[in-house]
Amino acid sequence: MEWETVIGLEVHAQLATRSKIFSGAATAYGAEPNSQACLVDLGYPGVLPVLNEGVVKMAVAFGLATDSTIAPRSVFARKNYFYPDLPKGYQISQYELPIVHDGRIELQFEGGVRKTIGITRAHLEEDAGKSLHEDFQGQSGIDLNRAGTPLLEIVSEPDLRSAREAVAYMKAIHQLVRYLGICDGNMQEGSFRCDANVSVRPVGRHKFGTRAEIKNLNSFRFVERAILFEVERQIDILESGGSVVQETRLYDPDRDETRPMRSKEEANDYRYFPDPDLLPLDIDAALVAEVRAGLPELPWRKRDRFIDEYGLSEYDAVVLSTSRAVADYFESVAAGLDDKKLAANWVMGDLAGALNKAGLDIVDSPLGPSTLLGLLRRIEDQTISGKIAKEVFEAMWSGEGDADAVIESRGLRQIKDTGSVEAVIREVIAANPQQLEQYRSGKDKLFGFFVGQVMKATGGKANPALVNELLKKLLAG
Amino acid sequence: MHGRTLAGIARALRAREFSSEELVSHLLARIERLDGELNSFVTVTGEAAVAAARAADRQLAGGSAPPLAGVPIAHKDIFCTAGVKTTCGSRMLDNFISPYDATVVERLRDAGVIMLGKTNMDEFAMGSSNETSYYGPVRNPWDLTRVPGGSSGGSAAAVAARLVPAATGTDTGGSIRQPAALAGITGIKPTYGRVSRYGMIAFASSLDQAGVLTQTAEDAALLLKAMSGHDPRDSTSVNAPVPDYAAGLGESLEGLKIGVVEEFMDQGLDADNAAAIEAALKVFEALGATVQRISLPNIGLSVPTYYVVAPAECSSNLSRFDGVRFGYRAKAPRDLEDLYKRSRGEGFGAEVKRRIMTGTYVLSAGYYDAYYLKAQRSRQLIAADFRRAFETVDVIVGPTSPTPAFELGAKVDDPVTMYLNDIYTIGVNLAGLPGLSAPCGFINGLPVGLQIVGRAFDEGRILNVAHRYQQETDWHARAPGGAFA
């Protein structure tokens, strides 16, 4: 039987505020356990939550960027359950009335294939703390630094049909929240993670199959692996006559498999009800307009503009609009050049390679856009060749100064005068009579040999076009 | 000294008739001597009070004293007080020393008020007789075999017995007004949002409101002014100016339109109690007010509505008491579940458990719509009834409690009968309105209260109505005799 996979993702994006969603405690990652938890985060008797207004603007920005409806009134609700890392015994979230709903995002695949994925809702909530089960013999430690950290939970429609689509969706959301500056996207630190609802059904059937929810996937690879495993598992069950159980499962990356969580944790009745400590969240048109005015250019708009304005290929445009920092870098370089493709190639090629090797983000690049531009200008004005430019780039990277300084000190200026190049060519021809004879008797392939010899003799500095032109003439005799 | 009103004390301290230290020492001695029987205090902060009194005396001598400098009061043990045990009347918090002050505590201290101690209360403010306290019942100084009402029973008894001129309280369904009535004193519950709830241990967040228990409306006006106002730490506190309540006292009642709720007067109100209310209405008429009957058609839904909404909220609010970070923790738990079950099972008393279970039930899947949602709707109906009534009248006057103080143990085993004690007060909380109880007579030597309810944020008016009444009558000036004289 042919099976169709149906996936919906719930992405949890930690909002990039300095303080928590309902208290003034800091949200910085990696502090000493429990050093960033105030009385509100600790759920002390008598304390009350006060909404951090920054998170509201961030959620609205996300809603606007995904063509969603911004709810004029949304309501915070309590999700009640007992767990040691949940100090109040309830999590403040949004339930019946989320701040953002009914949106969409377009995914882009190779070959120009596009697909729109529905966003059911995005709601604000606080994160719980962390239970530490190691290092405490027979007991558990609780770190409440994370308790009260603001999250935007983004729920997709079950529109995704493969692990590949799921990953593409997660990447698109990841890119978007970073563009908007509302989430740092750091997956190792748990700032961006997701749960996947996965089911399968026979192709052609309308009704959804029974789904399993796979919790806490914190890398693109895990999302893909977990879904692939889960789909196969469910198909195996169905094809051998069994039925899929609706349950919560965990992905174990070491064994590359999903396993059911203890069923007890699912038996929770969360008893949601509106939080009486917080007023309904009213959002007026003025706030929406303010946020809209401050929205950056969104990745897909940038991509399209790069194609139109700079004549880039779709592939290049996609890569260069991956993040705002890369796009901004590219645009500052491209602005100073006639050949935009040259800028694209260098940013995506040598620069990206060097940054990757050094483990650096583009914002921390030792070579800023104007420095790279200085180098590329020298290619464009033919002071150096593209090949020599690579040497100059490496020298610049290791701190030898800007392009002109390196070209000067290393004597890399391109040889462009006909006389000098012609003299070298004559020497090369004289030194290789055998090859000359073969060439003249029809072995055209040897042209490349002569080019190589000329370049070798000039230390790569000869202008390639000039070399080609003169060599053709002189070899012809 | 102990017979004086709070306003009288403030005046005497300024006139240097006696010092704050003398007064505080005198009251501490009374508490020492009389409270063994009354049990109105859980904690007495004598040393700190004397030190604060000395500081106040220096301020008073220096002429730079805040308005209530050196005036002693007590705080209901539901308000967090930094460095002082804050029990909420529960074993769960018997070991809890709050690391911070409630906004109410902070503001009153800023106004110069001195805390003598923390008063006994029904556990987590759940009760109408002060019999659910882990620290034992409080007795009514008018008759030691009877209850003082609840949940602010300790505050009411202490003020009635003149152990302290005033005390703070909280009112979720009548917990200030009912004990004020049963103890023969004045008590006001302001509009929801008037006073910050920050640092007040939550029972039912959408209903809880702090207020005061005093001898007179004037005293209440002075304290309410000091404790009210917007607090950025409480999102439900309202950002509206606080009038100078005391300055508005004494205004004429000429033309005041008083509404009397026929549903309250007609149904099962004790004849003597009704007579006391009628007599009070005569006083108002003599002062130029007009009295008309009004109807609150849905007011009969108050008690069932309340006993869905309040337990629902409390079941969630009290989840934080899990033995993990503070409060009672069961000995040697086997595992997490055992820690939870025994800490909560041993830390909470029966009434608290009953309400947590009720609340958990009404919020659970499959029952939410039938109970919680329906209760929210009837709450809207009740609020709408009051709004409609206040289109034609300025204040609503009637009984505070169906009976005077009852005997200890009389209703403790019958929760439903106990819950009906709040039949006249609960609707006011559901509608979020300000309500006040003032003494209006005695039945068999036991005080009876008159409830005055106003429009939202119209505390000034109900205080003035009570004040004018107290200028014409002396019920409020009567105090228990015997040992308490």
C-alpha cells in the first residue's frame, strides 16, 4: 500500500527579551543555577505576574510577518500540573484566545517549487525550569533560571507531507524569527526547539491517521531522523495489521529511534482557565501599526529583490538572504561593484569558507564588508586576477592589512603591459620547441600548457586575457 | 488609651498627650494579658513594635512625622511581612518567614503605622468562623463561647477587644464585613483593584481584596487612603487617583438615594436583625436620604456561583504549596509523588482540601462548561443586576450577616450552612464592588452589622454614609466589657 505522511510542528521559540515574561529577572543563558530566579519565578506566596510588554511586540511582529490575524484581545490561561520545575504548579500560557492565529509561510524547494504551510496559531507562554537528574545521588536538582523565560509557541497546520518538508518549515521559521530579531535561534541552548505530530494514512484517504507526538527536537537533523523513524514505525505497525497508539514519544539520537514517554505524564488534565492575575491582553491598531513600521525586510522579499535587482540566480539569492547579517554584508559589498555576481561568489565562497573554518559568525568576521570590497575592486579593475585575489584574501585574513597593502608588499600587481607579457611568452616558446611543434601540427590542447608556463613564469600575475590574446598570436607564428 | 479610635490616637500622638511607646507598650501588655483566651494573634512582634514606636516618637518630636506616625495596628497573617512569620493560618506555612513585604504592609509603614503583630485567620482565608485556623479558633470578645466570624476573625476580635485600634483584613466573599458585623466594629472591603494584592497570599484572585477593620468609618477612611492606589506589581490594581476619604466625611446625606434589596429583606432574615436594619434606615431618612426597594433578581445565584469560582481559583493558587521550595515538607518522602501527597495532605486542613477538591473538579475536562463557565456567566448576571440597581440608587443598604455570632462548633461540621453565612456579602465580591459593614444594634447582647454597598470606586460615599450614621448613633462606640474593658 502507498502511504502518505502527515506532519504538524509545534515550534517553541524563546523570545529575545532581557527580562522574563512575567518578572524582572534576567534571561541570560548559562548563569549559576537559581541565580536568575526572583520571587515571582520561584512562585512565592503572594507574588503576582506582570506582563513584559516587549514580548507582545515580538509576537505581533511574528504575526505580521506570517500574514496572521493579530487578536485584538487575547487571554492568558493557567495550565495546571505538578512538577518540581514548575514552581507555581501551573504554567501561564494562552489557550482559547492566542495572540496570533490563522497565518501562513511559504517554503521554497530546489527547482523553484514552492509550498504554503498554514500557521494555526502562535501564543505566548512562560517556560518551566529544568530538572537535573545527574550529580544528585538518588535525588533531583532544580534550576529555575529558565522558569518564566518567554516563549512563542508556533503551531502549524498538518500541512507537511515529509520529513524534508518539516525540516524546510522549521528552517523557514528559524530564519524568520532571527530576521525579526525576536529569537536568537540557538538550538543548543534550547532557544529554538520543536515537537512533531506525525501520522500516516493510505494515499487518497481524507481522514487523518492516529498521530504520535514526538517531543523536544532541538536540531534540524533530529527532526528529520525522528520523523523518518516514526513514519517507518507507524507504517510497519499498520501493514502488519496493528493500530497506532496516540501517545507522546521521545526521540533518542543515540539509538536513532523514538520511544514512548511514560503514559502517566499524559494522563494530565491541565484544567486550563483564564489567569485571574492578568488582565486580558488588548492590542490596538496603533501598536500593530508601530510594529509593522519597524518590521525588517523579510527573507523572501529580500530573496526576490536580490534576483531582480542584482540579477542573482535563485540559488545565490536564497543563500545570501539566509540571514540578515549575510544579506547586509553582501549588499554593502555589492554596492561598490559593477559585477554583483563577483560579490555574491566571494561572500558565499571564500569568505563563508574562512568563517566556517574559524567557527565565526559573519558579524564577527575579521574582514568587514568594506575590506572585502577593497579586494574585489582590484579584481574588477584588473589590478590582480581572481586567482591572485585568493592569495591576497588569505593574507588579509591573517592580518597583513588591506588588499592594496598586500598587493603592494607582495608585489602581486597584475602584469598588463603587452611588452612584458610578450617577452615572457617568447621565452616560454623558445624554451619549449617540441611542444610548439606539436601545437602547430594541430595539437590545440597544448594551448593550456603554454598558458600555464606563462603564468608560472610570471608568478600568476600576468593578465589572463592578455596572455590568451598574445599567446594565440605568437604561437601561430 | 486603648479605648480610643485610630483617629483619636493619631491626634493624641501629635498633641503629645502620650507617646507612641507608651501606647504600644500598653497594648502589648493587654495582648499579653487578654489574648490567651481570645487567640486573636498568631505572632506578636513586640520588640520591633517598641523600637518602631521610639522612632515614631522621635519623628513626632521633630515635627516631620508622616500622617499616621506611631499609630499601632495589626496585620492579618495573610499579608507577607519581611522577616516575620507569615502563616496564612495554615500548618503549610507554619515555618514560612516571608522574604518581602506586601504592598499594603509597605504603604502603611510608609504612612507611619506600626505593626504590633499578625492576626489569626481561617486557613488560607477559607472560612466564616475562624475555626479552620491551624492555630485554633479565635473567640468573640462579646461572648467567648462564640465565633468572631471569619476569615479575618483575629483582626475583628483584636479590634473589638481594643487590643489594637485597627487591623488589616482581606475579603473574598465577606471575610472583612462578616467578622466586623459579628464583632461589633466597622470593616470595609474596597472595590476590586483599589488596593494592591501584591504580597497578599492568594485565595481566589478575582475576588480577593484587602481592606481594614476599625472602630469607626473615619478610622477606615484614614487607613484606606494610605493603603490604596495603583501598584505596578499587581496588574489588576487600578490606576486611578485615590481621594482623600477622610476629607470627604461629614457631607450631608440630603437627597441620597438608598436602595434596600428586597431579596435580602424578605428571605429568612431574622426579625430582630430586620428591625435593626429598619431602624438604621429611619436614621438615614431623618438625615434627608430616601429609601426605595430594589431587586437584584439573580442575587440568589451568588452562593453557588461563588462556590464554583472561588474553589476553582484556589485549587490553582494553592498548587505552589508542594513542599519543594518553602513551607511544610513531609518527612522522608519515598519519591516525588509521596512528597507531594504527604506535604499537601499533612500541611493543609480539611476545609482547604475540600475547596481544592471542589475547584479541581469544576475545572476538570468534561465539567468545565457545566460549572466554571456557567458560574462565570451567572457572575456576569449578578454584576449586571448591581449595575442596573446603581442607575437608580446611590448606595445599597441591608444586613451584613443573617445571624449574630454563633457558638463555636455550631456549624463547623456543616459546610453548606456555614457557606450561607456569606449570603449577603458574596454578591458584592462577585460584582467587584466596595462594601462596608458598620454596627447597627444588638440582639441578645451580640452585635449586628449594617452593610452599605457602593458603586465601583465610590468608597468615599459609603464611608461618608457610615460616618454620618455613626455621628447619629453610638453602636460603634460600644465595646465588650468585663476583662476587655
